[in-house]
Amino acid sequence: MPRTDLAKGRTCPTSPYVDTVVKIGGGVLAHADCFAAALATLAAAARGQRLLVVPGGGPFADIVRDVDRRMVLSDSAAHWMAILAMEQYAHLIATQVAGARLAEYPSEIVAAFRADHVPVLAPYRWLRAADPLPHSWNVTSDSIAAWISGVVGARRLVLVKPPGVHLDQTAPTRKDEAAADGRPGDGVLDAYFDRALPHHVKPIVVPSDLLETLRAALSGSIDDRTPHRL
């Protein structure tokens, strides 16, 4: 039987219905060739599994950060404005991935799979209804993707970062406060990530210029011995 989720009475199955969540970091957009190649790799991988795309914030969230610095927004205002920035990136990604369809709720993710489309999450309405995470710059799209992964029952969360990211700097830890500002493209996961990530989800960080590694991460063929890095 389906259950009613937190998004205004919409329903979704009780069993897992996503294999892999792929979060496309906002910083990747600054590298046009890597951005295009990563999305093409993602689209190819989606032919063989149920893959959900979660957008970062990118330059759209940077505008919110800039306004926050100049005008000192409330934590809640900055939080929801940044999630709306993710919506803009979702619309962009959906125009660049063959067969993509925007999805706002779990039921729409399932509908996209049934229609043989790749769902790209536009997260504002779902997150506004559920409001599951603290309102802070410590919580960025990394933590949002981690929370989404748990709700949809995904086995893997692949976080695609800008080229040149040093993987030994991306392992999330509660002691690491380096990501507190949460700037896209700084090569680290946000400070809340560990708390948002369910134990059953395998997180893998991949620089967007390592396409073979990305293919392996999406297929699940990367070794599972090291839980937070390649």
C-alpha cells in the first residue's frame, strides 16, 4: 500500500523506488565541457536504473549569499531562497539531459520512472512541506541530497563536484567545519552532511572530469570498503 508523504497529501510507495541519487554540484556549471560530459554520462547510466537527479545551487545560490552578506537575511529567508535557487538549476539541468522531466514530489518521481523519463528534482515544494533540515548555511544542497536519498530509499548518493577536487578533502566528518560557508565548488561537503546522511546510503564524491570514475560510481561498481570517498 502507498503511504501519504509529507508533501501535502501526495503518496509514494513504502518500498525503495530510487536506486541512485545524483547530486550535480553548482560549481560544475562553471566548467561547460565537464558539465555537458557529466550530464551525458548520467543520462546513459539512467537507461539501466532508477536514477534521481538533485541539483546544487550554483551561481543562483551565490546571488542569495551575496544578498545575505549585504542585507543580513533571516536564516529562514536565506534557506528558502537558496532552495529556490536549486529550483532554477533544476530547470537548467532538465533542458540538458535527454529524457529528463522535472519532479516536485515523490509521486512525480515515480511517475517519471514509469514514463521512462529521468526525474530532476525541483525541491522547493516538497522541502517546504516537510521542512526536515535546519535553516543554516551549514546545510547546503549536499545535505539536502543526503536527506532525499534516505526518503526515496536510494542505495547510493553520487555527489558530482567541480574538476580538480581533491578527494581526500571531501570526506564528511562531524569535526570538519571547513564547509560551513557551503560555497559551491570549494571541494568539500557541507558541515551538516554526516547528520543528514542515513546509514544505509553509500556516498561517493566524484570530480566531474573523471568520467570513467563517474560511470563506475553510477553503476555501483566502486568498491565499498571506504564509505565516504573513492
